[in-house]
Amino acid sequence: MGQKINPLGLRLGTNQSHHSLWFAQPKNYSESLQEDQKIRDCIKNYVQKNIRMSSGVERIARIKIQKRIDLIQVIIYMGFPKLLIEGEGKPRRIEELQMNVQKKLNCVNQKLNIFITRIANPYGHPNILAEFIAGQLKNRVSFRKALKKAIELSEQAGTKGIQVQIAGRIDGKEISRVEWIREGKVPLQTIQAKIDYCSYTARTIYGVLGIKIWIFVNEE
């Protein structure tokens, strides 16, 4: 039987780094972990409510958190940061987001800084691609058409290989099933190969679909 493992966790320490950087005593570890999850959820909810594109995609690739004794630093990697930065009244949006997160955390002794970084090829990141596929499925687009379009976008971003898997009641069928498609090479067992991965939940009117994406970036 094939033993499945998260490709990011398998490569930690070689070509993959942690998305959260902080140190905590064992008794405080669970609190810090929950705090990280609250920060990520709060940012995603804010972006979802306030900054919607025509396709309904949030465009957040990943969120990195670094903590010190008196400072929490959050770096948001976005494909299209203009939505959050430019335009009338938009410089206040980052301040508003900072206030929302501070209220959620109730952090009195720690200062919170939020930075936004633009990523060069948005569709080379699995999170953004997964959101794109989820948006297509919600709009009743055929899943094969959505997968082919996602693979086309990832190829334009310069990736070496991609594998996409969808599971659930695909196209509203009574029996749930798993469908997958692969383009290029995706060497999951090679530790030196830099693989980007994400799992995403798409909530459609006929049920929940699970989307998994593996992207082969390069070999180090």
C-alpha cells in the first residue's frame, strides 16, 4: 500500500522552511499554535469580505508569521496585492486589518506588524490555483475544463510539473469519486525536488469537494 505523506513536512530542513518562526515552552506551545491559526483565519476572512475579484478568488499564496517577545510580524504573500494597497481609501485597509487581528488576539504587550509581499508568478502557487479551481466549480463549470485551465495557467507560470486531484460529489453525481490529472513530472519521492503542495476545501451547492495540488517547482 502507498503510504501518503505531506510533501512539505517531508522536505523540512532540506529545501522547505516553516511558515511560522517562534519559540515557546512546552506548556505554552498549544496557545501559540492556536494564536497562529487565529491570525491566519482573521486575515483570510477579512480579505474574503472586503476584497473580492470577479472570479471570487482571494489571491493569498501563503502567510508567514514570526514572533518575538514584544513583536508579532506577519508577512502576506499575495498574487495581486494592488487589491489591498492601491486605490481610494485602500491604504487604511492594512491598518484596519491590523486592528481586526489585534482585537481577535487581544494582545496588549505585543506589537503587531503586517507586511504585504507580491509574488512574481501567482499561478505557480498551489493555493491560488486551488482557489481558482474552487471558483470555477462553484460557477458550475465542468471539472475537466477547470482542471485543464488550471494546468494551462501553471504552465504559463513556468512550473516543471503539476498534479491536481479532486474528490467528492463531482458534477453533483450521487456517488462520490476521485479524479486526478498530471502534466509534466512530479517526483514526490525525491527529497531534493522542491514540491509545493496544498489541500483546499471547495463548498459547492451539492456538497464539499476536496482539492489537492502538487507543483514541481525545481530540483536543488
